[in-house]
Amino acid sequence: QKEVEQNSGPLSVPEGAIASLNCTYSDRGSQSFFWYRQYSGKSPELIMSIYSNGDKEDGRFTAQLNKASQYVSLLIRDSQPSDSATYLCAVGEGTYKYIFGTGTRLKVLA
Amino acid sequence: GAVVSQHPSRVICKSGTSVKIECRSLDFQATTMFWYRQFPKQSLMLMATSNEGSKATYEQGVEKDKFLINHASLTLSTLTVTSAHPEDSSFYICSARTSANTDTQYFGPGTRLTVL
């Protein structure tokens, strides 16, 4: 059974701090990784994707991938209260399917 | 770009009735659409993968006769929950893949189904 694991949280960080969200996956052959943000009662919205080892930056967001350790993370710099949401890690599997983690709830305290 | 819509956004129905949910890709052609279900405080669970012009592929444990999926065009997929019961109450979300060269999925806004 392929799995994607995330700490459910909540992860609380003060406004302006860096929030670090982590995700591990079981399938060593996985090649594509995604971070989505989901506000309560809404559907997920794509933050970024990452396919290669290393860091990928997009604005305040940085995704980090380490395939050897089967680990992907998302850093949010200068966290804002509006970043408070559940962050879902998704790992591509098979024919374009995703396996989702259970999500980490982030609270940014003003 | 990559906008996906769903209709209706919310539906309340009586037990035993059928409900149809539409998923449309508004500014692209979606070769593949996916249907998910999300219960409160849980993650998204994939129900089925829908390819235009062919039968949907259902995940293990999902009843294909209860959750009918039709993907008649490159911009429209429908999910019909037949003979709905209270345990089918959930948040149903579709997503679409924009092209053959990407596995990025864009999600619709979701449909909240409540079965009384």
C-alpha cells in the first residue's frame, strides 16, 4: 500500500516567521510531487510542483525534494494569517493519479 | 488559465434520489478528469479516473453502479450518485489534467452533497 504521510498539526507559527511543512512517501519510484493549499470548505489549489531533487522557489514558497530520503517539504517565508489553511502533499502515482497525504493544518498567529 | 468549474456547488436531497454533478474545464481540453470525495477532517480520496470517450476506472471499494461517471467530451465529466443515502453525504471534488504532457491536476470548487 503506497502511502503519503504528513503531520496533521496544527502547526502554529507567528506572523512573519517561516513555516516548514513536511511530507514523506513510501514509493521510492515516485517522480512527481505537489503541494496544494486547502481552505476550510474549499477545494485544493495548487501551490507548486517539484520533480527534481533540490529546491524550487516561487515567491514566498520553496519546495524541497530529497528522493533518497523520500521526503518533500514546503517552506513558507514571511507567513501571513491568510496562509492559515490545510496544506496537502500529493505524490504522483501510475497513470497521472495522485496519492494525497492527510494534510497539515497551519495556523499563522497575528 | 486552467479553470475548472463544478455545478451545483451545494445540493440537498432526500434519501433514495439520484444527484448529478457536472465538472467542466473552462479554458482547456481535459483528456483526463478525476473524481474525489472528502469527508470532514479527512484527506481527498480518489474515486475514479475518467477519460474522454471511454469507461471510467474506479478505485478499489468504489461501487461503479452507484457512482456513474460519464466523460462525453473533452470539457465535461459528470458524476451521478444513484439512490443516494445519508452516508453518501460528502464533499465531491473533480479535477482535470490539462494536457498529455503534464500530471498536474487543477481542482474544481467542489460540490457539497447532503442526503437527508
